[in-house]
Amino acid sequence: KQEVTQIPAALSVPEGENLVLNCSFTDSAIYNLQWFRQDPGKGLTSLLLIQSSQREQTSGRLNASLDKSSGRSTLYIAASQPGDSATYLCAVCGSGGYNKLIFGAGTRLAVHP
Amino acid sequence: GAGVSQSPSNKVTEKGKDVELRCDPISGHTALYWYRQSLGQGLEFLIYFQGNSAPDKSGLPSDRFSAERTGGSVSTLTIQRTQQEDSAVYLCASSLGGYQETQYFGPGTRLLVL
């Protein structure tokens, strides 16, 4: 059974810092991995999707890497801003069935001015 | 906007009542998913529709839960004889279809069972 773990559970940093969020999964037979952002009381916003054949994806200040063989992904946020404060969720697709996303518990990020 | 919409945004009901939650996917998306987000369980898959294929119901927690998708578009999630443990945020997502595609989520329906 696929299990997804995110570390740390919470993170508080001053504005401007570069930071790394970690995601690990137990079954490497995945089709893709997605990173989402969730603001309080809101739905999920997709940030990056990495296919199983890819090593990384970049969007603006965000960079996500994938090492499928070791079951790890990282989300790198450069030059953090207060607007980045949210919960970041990692989800993998594949080993649990087509398109079924298995989510981690999330990392709650607070960026203070 | 052209995103996934869900209604109602909030629902309070009494234990034992039935509730219906609605999802309007992004136009042209053939795949539709329901997830549940609760404090104790995190985000968990409930059911998946792809085109005219039989849905994947493997995540439904009990036979009190059912869902349908009419005309390949709008979907309704029905919970019969609600229990307090059904209290959660129910999220709907859609994608173009196929496992390579990004899933786009709606804002969710917050269900509280008293």
C-alpha cells in the first residue's frame, strides 16, 4: 500500500529565505507526482506535476525534483514571500490505481515579514 | 471563471439525514474525481469517473456513499443516513483524462453533521 510522508509538518521562516519541503513515498511504481498548495478554507491549487520519466520541473520561484528509485521528491521555494504562506501537499499517482492520487499530510508554511 | 465549481459551499445537517453534493467540472474534462479531507484522515480518494467507463468506487467508505455523473459532465455525491464521522470537506477535481494529466480542484463543500 502506497504511503506518502511529508517533512517537516510545519515550517516558519523569515521573508527572503530559500526553503526545501520534502516528500517521500513507499512504492516507486508511480506515473507522476504533483505538488499542490492549499490556502485556509480553500481548495487545492496545482503547482507542479512531474512525470515518472522526468527529474524536475520548474515554475517561477518553484522547483520540484523527483528521484523515483529512492521514493523522494523535494519542492524548492526560492526567495520566499509572505504570500507563499499556505499548506503544501505532495501527491503521487499510479500504484493505487489510475489517476488515484495518494496524498501526504502536508507541510504548513508560514513566511513572516 | 472556467474552474471546477461545487455546491453548496457549506452544508449543516442532522445525523440520519441524506445529503447531495454537486460538482461541475471544467468544460471538456473527461475525468472527474471526488476526495474527502477530514482532520483525522487527511485527504483521501473516494471515486473516479472517466468518460463512459464504469467508475472506480474503491475509495467509498461505506454503502451509504454513492455518486453518479450525468451526461459525462455534472456529478452528484450522495451520502445517505449521515453520521457525525462524515463531517469533512468534500473536494471534487477534474482532468483532461489519462494519468498524465493535472487534476484541478474545486473549492470544496464543507459538511457538518450534528
